[in-house]
Amino acid sequence: MLSTLIVVLPIFALIFAGRLARRIGVLGPHATTELNRFVVYLALPALLFDIIAHARWADVWQPGFVAAFGLGSGLVFALTVAVRLRRPRHLADAAIDGLNAGYANTGFIGFPLALVALGREAMAPTLVATIITVCVVFAVAIVLIEVGLQTEKRRSHLVLKVGRSLARNPLLVAPVLGAVVPLCGLEIPAPVESFLKLLGGAASPCALVALGLFLADRREHTEPNAGPVALLVGFKLVVQPVVTWVLATAVFGLPPLLTHTAVLLAALPTGTGPFMLAEFYRREAGITARVVLVSTIISVLTISGYLAFAM
């Protein structure tokens, strides 16, 4: 438990820093939106480009692991969207809820935790899981949000409008451009490399500070109902790792290292991606903010329990 707590402690510290800065008036009421726009338009695209541009085929091509982790995340995402749409709930909000349940914090927590618990051999599959989470699952959610927000009824016009919106979205354009680098055998110049590292490194910390700012705001609307938060946290911390374990062991027969890596990463708390999208698209972010915070707190116990009994 101590090793898990050490890894997640900086997350709590960054959220608290944002909350404190807002409460004492260092940052104003518009800081959440502006900081989130910085992450969406600059920092996160740089991070996505950097991750894809440096992905080596030898590290990425692990079909069993890709299938187990990717299907685990995708099934939980789809199940959550289906459940939330029956409430009824807007498709854009249901897609964000799907991310709340299926978007593991592989980048900020996954790498250090996998290194401590499983060793350097787990770094390559962790990179694969990060690509699946922040690129593939994220992209599917963005497509659903864009479709849900369009009012065009004619299918051909709807496809064109959604396509134009997606083509202008930096969170989709950046990884596509990044993929050109390894596919064409290109090298990134050193100054550009430094630029991407500096800008991309700000994505997660700034997103967590923005989350703290959001939580600190005294809003007129009521607090989100505990029911949806509990449902989404349960899907994230229990359903996703269980589904991933079944896929890894009973379906794809992964070796122990890849099985433990897939399950451990699936058991991670919700990352800041859903919150960034909720703020960016001006959807209600209250549920998402609570899911990120609550899942991070509870994951200290659930991840420690898995490490103690399964390994």
C-alpha cells in the first residue's frame, strides 16, 4: 500500500494546489477553462504526438496484450455508454461517462507503478496501454461527442459536419501526425524534441490543477448525485480489471507478466482525460471531477489488494 500511496500522492498534491490557489484567490474564476484550453490545444497534443512519434513497432506489436487490454477498456466503455443512455442521458454526456469508466490513468500513474511493482519488463506493454487509452479510446469518445452535439438530421450532412469537426480537433490531429514519423522513418530534430518534452510534460500536471480549481469553485447547482459516481467508480476499479483478467487468462492465455501488467493498468483510477473533454465541450463536469477524485482515493486500496494477493 505504501508504494501505491507514494505513486498517487503527487496527484493529490496537484489537485490540492489547484483547489488552494482558487480558494485563496491566486487564480480567478476563469482559470479552470483557460488552463484546460491550454492542455487541450497545446500540452496534450504535444504529448500525444511525442508518444506516437517514438513508438517502436517491436514494442507496440503485442497482439495478445493489445486485445486483452483494449477489449477490456472498450467493453467497459461501451457498457457504460449503453447504461447511461437508458437514463436517458445525452450521447455526449454518456460518452464522457464511458471515458470515466474506461479511461485508466496509465500515463501519470501507470508507468511509475508498473516499474515499482513489475520491473522494467512492464514498460513496453505500459506504453501500449497508454497509446490505446489516450489515442484509441479517447478518439472514439470524441467521435461520439461530436456526433451527439450535431443537430443535422440528414446523414450525409451529418457525416460531413462531424468530419470537419474531427479534422479540426487537435487531440485527433496530433497523434495522426505523430504516426507519420515512424511510418516514414523520420527523425525528430533535437530542438523540436525538447519542445515536445517540455510542452507535453505540462499536460497531466495542468489538468490536475484544473481539476482542483473546478472542485474549489462554489457553484450554484447542486452537487452531483452519489449514485452515478459510485456506478462509474465501480465500473472503473472493479469491472474493468475483472474483464481484463478474464480476457488475459481465459481467452488469450497471456504469460504472467503481461497478465499482471494488463490487470494492474486496467485497475488504475480514472485519468484526467474525461474531465478535460467535459470542460472543453462545456458539458457538466461535476460527475467527472468526483469520479477522478474518488477513484484515485479508493484505488490505493484496490491496487494494493491486487498486488498483495495476486502476485
